[in-house]
Amino acid sequence: MDAKSLKGKHFLTCEDWSKEELDVVFERSFELKKQFYKEVPHIYLPHKTLFMIFFEQSTRTRNSMEAGMTQLGGHAHDLTADKMQLSHGESAKDTAIILSRMGHGIASRNCFYGIGADYLAEMAKHSTKPVMSLQDDIYHPFQGLADLMTIFEQFGKNTKGLKVTISWAYADTHSKPLSVPQSQILLLPRYGIDVTVAHPKEFPLSKNITEKAMLNAQQGGGSVKFTNNMDEAFEGAHIVVPKNWGGFGAYGVQEYLDNEEKCKKEMKANLEKYHDWICDDRRIKLADKNVKLMHALPADRNHEVTDEVIDNPNISVVFDEAENRLHTAKSIMSLTM
Ligand code: CP
């Protein structure tokens, strides 16, 4: 397919992108990675402007996008809601119309449960330029791309039969969105990968996403299964992804929004039951002897995963995964903007 046909396309979820389109994205990502290492200029977006609006903190996403725009010859505005009239209630619609008249792309992170993805969809509806999700309450599509690129690097492009375990893990930082594991379970089975998701019963992923992931698996030749047993999920895995997420999936969106304080209290109490959900050396020994550790980062060290595992260069590919956020971000921006 012609890469030019992707110009103007929104990137809110990989679900809206065919495998043929994603092939173009990965081809461009690998080309950009080579050029980055060789310091060969790759000015795909000279003088173009991206507006980035962050409602939450970020290290990898913010810097991969901003550095990426500079390296592509353009510029990214690093905006937060408090710097904008959004904080006085200006609508997503008006913001999108105005910014899309002034620049060439809009990207936003809005992870509020029941709000984020709808906010981005509203921007996309009214923007005349591509809108990109930098993570919302449902999806983190840039993370999904970087994860798959890292898998291709480690295991080659033929991923059929690869066993990936995505396991909930304890963390005491904050209630993390569902969007990372949800993007992974939707995307990986499209590439023939067998995904096992492990989580305590109080920390399910959203039902509509797990159902869609199973459909994707049927079509892509992979599989998705669920267990409440972390040890069982690690057995024979080629890749393990120990990652905390909040208990949002146990509630319907409206139920959560109507009873936010009560739900948060319950989630916190449930969290405290599962300190032993950690990726440590014992559990790594249950996996395949050449197992790789992946994690979107930031990792809650010695809660989600021990230092011993995450710092083991024979196992951990988390920094390759983080670096690949740059190359995949540049690919999407260069193709769509
Ligand atoms: N993985 C990820 O999205 O990291 P940041 O929150 O630092 O952007």
C-alpha cells in the first residue's frame, strides 16, 4: 500500500488500523531507527507543528513525541490543561477546531476513567488534522506499537505461537489506567501471539475489550486466555509483562463515575491483598529459559518486578521497549501529519 494514503489518519487506537497499514508503520519505524543510529537526517515534517495536551504526567510519551518532532524537522508544543482555556471549560470541539487551523496535528493524554477516550474522539471528530492518543482510559496505541516492534526485534517477524503473559502486579504508586494491557491484548493476538492474562479477581480488564481481543485472536490466529493464578500464567512464557493496573474494570463506567470515592476506596483495599503478585526470580524460573521481560515503564521496582529481574540484561528488554517509543512515534507522525 502507498504510505501517502495514511496522511490525515487519526491514531486513537490500533483497532482502527489494518494490518496492512500497521506493516507500513513498522517498516517506517525500523527505517527511522537505523537513520537515528547513523545520524542520517530524516526531515519528513519540516516546519510542521504538533500540539500536545497532557492532562497527566509523562516521561516516555512526552519526550518521544517532542524529540521526535524535532528530529523530523518540526516542533511540538508541550501543553498542559492548566496552561489552556480548557481549565476554564473550553470544549474539546472548539480546542480541536482552533488548534487544527494553526498546526498539523493534535495529540493528547487524558486517562480519566470514562472520559479520556471520549474526549479524544470528540477532538478527532472536529479536527481537520490528525489526532493522536497519547494514552487514554481505554487505549495506549503508541505503547502497543513500541511493544510489538520490540517483540519483532527479539523474536523476528514470525510471531505465530509466541507465548506472552501479561500479569497484573502489585504497585503502590497510583491507580494506573487499563490502557496498556488492553492495547496489548487487542494487538498481539492479531499477530498470531498466544496471550495469557493473569489478574486477581478484583482487577479484571474491561469486558468489551476482552471480548474484542478474543475476536481479534480468532481472526489473527492467536489466542487470549485468562487466569487468576500468576504462577500458572508464567509457566513456559516467552515474554512476561508484569504490570499494575487499577481495579476500574470491575465497575461499569457510569457506576464508577456515580460512586467515584467509594470505588477508589474499594480498589485501594483490594490492592492491599495482593502484595505477593510480583515478578521475581522464582517466577522467572517458571517461564521459558530464554524468557524476556517487558514493561511499558515506569516500573514500580520491587513491587511489580524485582531489581534482580529488571536489571538482568539477559532477561530485561524494557529500555529497548522505551526507546522504541521514539521510533514508532516518529513513524506515526511522519506518515499521518
Ligand atoms: N509508558 C509510558 O507511557 O510512559 P510515560 O507515562 O512516561 O509516558
